[in-house]
Amino acid sequence: MDTIIVVSGVIMALTFCFVVILRYGFNADLFAYEEWLMTIAFWMFFMGSAVATRHHAHINADILGIFITSARLAWIRLLVVKAIELVILAYLTYLGYSMVAEEVQAYPNWQTSIALKIPFMVPRLGIAIGFLMMAIFTALYLYSLLRNGPGNLSHSPHIPVER
């Protein structure tokens, strides 16, 4: 996932660089670059979301967590939050799977982009895999919480609990 994110960022930066050089240096245009950048952007965004889930680096507006000083209450709150998150991600993973399955069933009449004929399956697969990875990382974290119990929250992110 990290490689996909880095390579995608480099491709996007180089593409925009070439677009500027061609447009303002040679008064030309790069043909249909929006189509491949859209596909790359989907992969980069959803792999980035999965990596953020793995590192617990999503933006968090948790005010309740600030007021909880009991390690047991913080653990219970985190269990509930992660369980809700897992249910939502499981449903989104199912929707992503359904989206990809619908594309596979439509073969050989896949929907494609207008100019480059990139199958819509390519970005949709990135969405499905991204949701799947987010669900897996959330499930693993929830399992870790259950296995370690409330006494081992010192390594957990976003828990300002006095230990």
C-alpha cells in the first residue's frame, strides 16, 4: 500500500509537471491525462485511507475521550467505537465487492472512460480493496483490544488516560 501511494504521488506530480511544460512551453496539451489521473487518485486515496487506519492516523474529533480518565472506561469506549467502525466498514466492503462483481458480470461490455477506454473496474477495484484493508486493520485492532484488555492501553493511540 505504501508503494502504491508513493508511486501514485510521483506519477501525479510528473504528470502535472508535463502538463505545465507542454501547455505553457509548447502550447500543446497532454491527451486525456485526467482519465489516468482519476484512476490513480482513487487508488492513492483508498490505499492512503487504509494506511491511515493501520496507523490510527485519521483525523479524530473525539471530545469524550478527553474527559475519560478511567482506563476501563476508555477501553470500553474504544471497544464500542471500533465495533461500530467495523460494522460500517464491513458494509462498505460488501458494497465495494458488489461494485466490482457487477463490473465482472458485465464483461465484455465494461463501462470505460471516453478517450483512453480505461475500464471503470480499475478504480472500483481500488475502492473495494481500500475498504477491505480498512476493515481488516480495524478488526485486528478490535481483536487486540479484546485480547489485551483494559490494562494494556499504554500503547493505544488517542487515549489520554492517566496510567
